[in-house]
Amino acid sequence: MDPAHRDRIAFVRVCSGVFERGMHVTRAASGRSFATKYAHTVFGAERTVVDTAYPGDVVGLINASALRVGDTLFTGKKTEYPPLPAFAPEYFAVARPKDISRSKQFRKGVAQLDEEGVIQVLVSDRRGDQAPVMAAVGPMQFDVILHRMEHEFSSPIALDQLSYRVARITDADGAAALAKARLISGEVLTRRSDGVLLALFADKWQLNAFQRTHPDILLQPLIATAD
């Protein structure tokens, strides 16, 4: 919102009770508490300090860098909501920095976009951290990360499209089996945010062919998949 001062805002929806600025809340995932001194409501590029908020209100916590999408905050008795489901990606592209000297900015930008849930970041030993795979629901997400990497993180990137269109959750046995399947176009990558292994296939026919020859291998559909 202010190019000269790039702080971060975590948007929190009040589900129950009353939020009061300055109160100490606990992050369920880590058990650590912190004060909510810098609390605002945000409209466009305008911020207004908020002192009190009620269920249904959304509060912006400034520089609450430990928070992640889907976190639960509570006071008193521990409360934790189920994690948000991960979307089923259908488009995949390898990201590479155009300027190798800006590798630090590249890594920072990729990490932040992943934390925000803008894109799913997949990694593999073959490509390494300097060439992560971006997984998206639609091509427009790629336009967003191209713009943000160049203008927000000062690290322009190139995206090389991959031919995969189907993703399934698998395990180490699935990764080993897919690596040996010479006639199947696919590979297994690790989702950076949670370490889940995703098996990628060129299309549903490749997936079905692999399933027929490996009926005992884990190939779990992701939430919101169309297949």
C-alpha cells in the first residue's frame, strides 16, 4: 500500500468474544502469545486505528510476521480451527530469477508469496531452490506473481510452463514407483509449505494408466479437484 514502507499486515476475522487493541493473544500453532498493539482497519490504501472489534469484524495486525494463512488466535482456553484446505492446482511453471545477483530477493519473494497463499510452491532435489515450481489454479495467478516479484521484491522472474495438469497427494512409495514408470509422464514434488508430496501427471489418462498398474499406491485427490 505504501511502496516506500513495506510492512506486512495479517488480516484476522473475529469469530467470538471481543477484540481489544493491545490485548495478548496466543497463536495456536506455536503456543506463543503476542500483543496486538498495532491494530487497524484497512480500506484501500487508508488505515484507521481500531480499538475494539466484534464477531464478524476484520482487523489488520501490523507486522505480525509469525502468522500464517489459516492460523487460529485465542485468549483463555485453547481454541484451534481446522486448517484451510489447499486448492487443487492445474497449471505449473518453473520460476527462475532473470538476474542471478538478486537471488536473495528472489528467495524472499517466493517465500512470502507461498506464506500468503498466493501460489503453491513446489520443490525438488533435481531443480533445487533456485528453480521452484509454481502451482496455480489458473494462469492469472502467474501474472500476479510476475508483477509482484518485479515491482514488490525487485527480482524479475521468468516462468517456464510445464505440461502437467493433474496433481495427487502421494507418499515415498508413490514417488519411487512414478520415478520407475518410463511410459508415464509425471514426477513427484514436495509442497514447500507443509512437506506434502504431490504427484504430477500430464493428464487424467496418464494418471489412470499409472493407477491401473499401481493400484496400491497412494494417489489422493486434493480438495476442490474437478476429477
